[in-house]
Amino acid sequence: MRLVDGAMLSADAETVRECIDDGAVLVATISGRPVGALVRDGDRVTAVATRRRYRDRGVGTALVSQALDDRGRLVAEFDPAVRPFYESLGFDIEAVEDDEERFCGRLEV
């Protein structure tokens, strides 16, 4: 939860806790320390967060890759600032209808 909060993502705390209980949260660690997390609800990625000093080191990519291996298909809705991240992973991206500030991406194995 600290990783998601630290990234200032708009994820509901109760939803994140439920996802943790359901085993739908992946955590990346380095030397036993959490450095990244991915929260999903079924095939839907609700949050990807990486500690600032570990960004651009493949942590988020590894989390998405593992989630894709687990599910076979992923869907994510996100802001323009992180569009390059999702594009780099091969997501098919389109604008969210009626919201010019959001995008939706889909990725399948």
C-alpha cells in the first residue's frame, strides 16, 4: 500500500487491501525490500507503482510481464504521462470515450 500511495496513484485503499487478500497484488523486491507493486482486479491493472530510485530499471516491466503470464490478457486505463510505458510493453492503446485525458490499453499473450 505504501508503494501505491507513494506513487500518488488514485487507488482506493479498501480495493487494494481486497486485492492483496485475493492474491491479486504482485510485489517486486530487491534484496528483500519492496521496490514495486502491481495491483489488478481480474484482467484489469488498477495500479503499477515503482519506487522513484528504481524507475527505468525494468521493475514495472517485470511486474506487467508476470501479470500477463498469470492472466494471459491485461487491460489498463491510464493518464497520458504513462502512455509511453504501456506503449513500450506492446499495449494496444486508444483514447477513453468522453475523456481526452485518459487512455485504455489492452495486451494479450
